[in-house]
Amino acid sequence: MRRFMPAFMDQTSTSLRPGLDRIVYTSGHMAAPETIRLTSEAFRDNEPIPARFTDDGAKISPPLAFENVPRDAKSLALIVEDADSVTTSPLCHALVWDIDPRDSALQEAAIDGDVVEAARKGAVIGQNSLLSLGWLPPDPPVGQGPHRYALQIFALDYRPDLEEGSFRLPIVNALQGHILAKGLLVGTYERV
């Protein structure tokens, strides 16, 4: 990703970083019980994401598991954002919706642009910030310190009718007023 950014953005900068208070999960109109437990066997909350799942490794999405999904949920949506990107809004790394709420996990590489295993199971994949489908692997500039990647899961009371390849804003709008519960897992990644 850094190869697509202007040179001035490759400087160490904290003034532009949006922070966790700007991710979808913490937005005021996304209020819902925080009862879904989102985990990964690859890393723990607020700990480093292994290089295998980044641009420095195999570039595949990490395995995810979710527990305590409300029984009346009709679908799940996953949004992954870099809260420390040197942009005014968090950089979007993945958008997936219409995940079957009876599933309790997304396997490793399930939301990769080349494989999109989640789509084969009925989920719909959106475009990340680089305008590609599926997983945009973490790729922070060298020397910026750790970036926090917010993996956010939302249980919905309906199945959003959005086309594959939709962008972040239509998905965020489709979530409003339909969230039954949500969960958050934060992973970090740093280049030194």
C-alpha cells in the first residue's frame, strides 16, 4: 500500500492519524451492546498481527472466530480499518457482509481478493481503500510506530441488499439502525 501513497505521507506523522475514535465501531450512530466476542487464533487483542497476514508475508487474511452472536441475528458484517493511517479517516482493509450468523468463524484466507472463500459461502465482499475486493494486508510505512488494525463485527437484524464491490459509506449507512450487537478485536503491526 505504501507504494501508492505520495512521498510526503511516508514521513512519520501523527497529526493526521484518525485514531480508534474514528472507526465505524465507535461512531455514535453505531451504538449497540458489545457482547460479541471476536478473536483470532493468530494473535490476541492489542497484540501484534503476525507478518504472515501482512504485506510482508503471505498477504492473507487472519482466521477469526465470533461467539455470543444474538440468536435473532439475520446476518453479520465485518469491517477492518487502520486507525493509525496517515489519512483523515481510517483506511479500510476489508468489508464483508451477509455473513451467515450461524457460522462461528472465518477461516484463514477467507476474505482474500484472489480466493474470497467467504463469498463462496454466501457472504458479500466490498472494496477496500485501494479499490480492490477482499483483504488489504497491513502495510504501514517504516518508522511510524505501530498501527492499530480494528477488526469489527456487527450482528444485524436483516440482510443488507448491497452489491459486491460496494464501498465503505454505503455499508456503514446500511448498518445504521440495524445493529443488534457488536464486537472488536485490535491487532497491531509495525515496520522498523
